[in-house]
Amino acid sequence: MANTKHTVAPVDEMMPAGKLFIYGLQHVLAMYAGAVAVPLIIAGAAGLSKSQTAFLINADLFTCGLATLLQTLGLWKIGIKIPVIQGVTFAAVTPMIMIAKTGGMPTIFGSVIVAGLVTFLLAPFFSKLVRFFPPIVTGSVITVIGISLLPVGIAWAAGGVGNKNYGSLTFLAVAGIVLLTILCINKYFEGFVAHISVLIGLGVGLIIAIPLGLVNFAGVATASWIGFDIPFSFGIPIFDVGAIAAMIIVMLVVMVESTGDFLAIGVMVEKKIGERELTAGLRADGIATMLGGVFNAFPYTAFAQNVGLVGLTGVKSRFVVATSGLILVVMGFFPKLATIIASLPNAVLGGAGIAMFGIVAASGIRTLGSVDFEKNPNNIFIVAISIGMGVIPVVDANFFQLFPNWSQTILHSGITLGSLTAIILNAFFNGSKGAGEVQKELAANAGIKG
């Protein structure tokens, strides 16, 4: 719960170990499906064996944890120190599939290492773009993030894409019960219980799903109890120029998305995000990505899925998400534990996902509430067109199919497309503002003094 003495900022509040663990586990459960999806996709494209696929998943979880600890706790001038959980970016999936088919896993890891280094070096220069993120842009970007994520939650609620019974009334009923549980807890309870409403909702959904035969514990019995992530397990990295160029483009996209996520969380937790903080956060993205290449994993970014959980629960402490990082590291050492948590059905995750991702969109709308549309009627066009562009990949994945291959990474990401549109239109209509003025507006919108 929030600090009542006001001696410590909410984002820096330390809680009892029990609360840290429960809140942290809630974040892990919310992001787990997305965290393991990329390793599964890449493993399939690379033709890896079942044991290699399991190793790849645990390597990813381990590196997720390290990246999250670096981002939340900070080290020197690295890490933004807000409750942001790190996960594999989906923007890298398509390039990595192509690289896997032509150069194999060592070529993927080589390109990831170099792209992470480039991200680290570019961070101080990229962070100066914060002046192009006033509330009109930030609100539009946060709204697009939420809208872009909602289809994921909806697909989960229906059973998951590819499920032969997709849209089954059983799936929808389970998702509905989870969502109703979350809503009722928030209406009738306060404090600690309300803060773990998502965790309780997932638990209720799991209990209901087991007798319905929706929970598949296959693989738990055969999974190893202990496993270690040994660097370069797939061989010495191969540094291919074409693969490196593709991955650098991906990381430029990731930097735009991370900036939006950092600013969104900054508003939620009442912390000013200026050039210094943004530089530290982007540097952590770069270091985490380099670690990904070393520890048999992939490019890392702020996980937008968990932005909604921060807004929904109101738990603002970065140490909660640091605990999530510790849990992920531990899961990386215990394949059996990871397999058990992976048994949560999509329908159960979907009920929580609709609530969390909807909260992100609602937070964006709330941010836009501070924008003056009367004195500057052109602001309505910035919001309208950026959101319109951002939902194109959501409603029609083939819309940009005839565009050049090099542009697909950008055009297939609604978050990036919407962000770039908002930035460009704001610069066109309103010009750029100094970083201090932007932060003053963001602070006022979040209720921060000073």
C-alpha cells in the first residue's frame, strides 16, 4: 500500500517480504505467456529439439530476470529505477525467423550482441527526443499501446490463436469469471486484497479450469528439476553484417516503444522521466540485449503488458518488480517450476488481460484529458491520426504487405507506427518544446509538485 508518511516516494517504497513476493509473482504470471512465446516461435523456425526448446525458454526467463533487476534497481548510470519488467520484444520475431533459417542460432546471437551495444551507445542521443513527448504525444502513445495489446487479451480469452475450439463458450465463460472476479475484488475490497486482484482472479480461473479439462500439465513430470544457462551454448556467435543491420533496425523500433512505456509508467508512479532517466533506461535495454546474446536469449525491452498491471493495482514500488526479476531468475534455474506456471490456460490469462490492457488504454485517455483541444484544435488531428495509424496492424496484418521488406519491422508494430505518427504530427502542428517544459506538463498531469 502507499506510503503514508510521505518520506519516501511511492516508487521507492520498500514493503515486507511477503507482499513483495505476492505482488512480484502477480507480475510474472501476467507476462509469462508473452515471455515464452518468442523462444517457442524461434525454436520452431530453427528446427530445435524439444530439449533445446526447453533450454531456450529457461535461458530467456533467466535473462528476463537479470534485465528486470538491472532496470529496476539500477547500476551506475544504467537502469531507470521504476517498476518496469523486461521481456523479449516481438518486434524482433520476423527478422530472427529469417536469420534462424539462413544462419542458425549463432548468427541470431551475434546480431543481438552488436545491436545491444549500438543501443547502449545511442541511448544518450536518443533520450533527447523526450522533448517530442508532451502529453498530447504521450497520451496518444499510451492509448495505442493499450489498444494494440487488447487483441492479445481477447485472443487468450477465446482459447488462444490456433486452438481448434477457438471461441468456445467454455473458454469465454472462464475468462468472464476471471474478469468478474477482478472487478468484484476491486469494488468490495481495499488495500492488499485489491492490489492482488489479478493474482486472485488467475487463481479462481485455474481452479475452475482444472475440472473442465483445460489445464494441461504435460511435460511437468519429465521436466528437469535444475538447469543452468551456460553462455554460448549454441556455439560461438557469428557476426553477419546483414543480420546485424536488421537487428539494429529492430532496436531503433524498440527504443521508441520503450520510451513510450517509460513515460507511461512514470506518469502512473509519479516520477519525472527526463533525459537522464530515459538515457539510463535505454542503456539498460542495450545491456540486457547484449546479455541476451551471451546467455542464449534475445533483444529485451520494457514489457507493455505489465504497464497495465501497475495502473490496475496501484502498486508503484520498483522493488515489487525487482522481486519479479528474482522470481524469473529462479525460474530459469528450475525448469519444472517454469513448466507448472506455463500450464495456466489461455482463457484464464485472457480474463486478466482484457482488464490490464484496457487499463493501459484508459490511462492514455486520462493523460489526454490534460490536453487543451479548445485553444489548439489541431491537437484533435494528432490524436485521431496517430491512433488510426496505430490500429492498422491490429485490424489488418496484410495492409502493408506490398511495402519493402526493410520497412516491415516498423509497419507491423502498431505501437511504433502510432508513436512515430504522434511525434511527427506534433512537431508539424506544435513544433518542439524543451524537455523541462514537457516534464512540467507530465508532472502536472500526474499530480507531481516541483
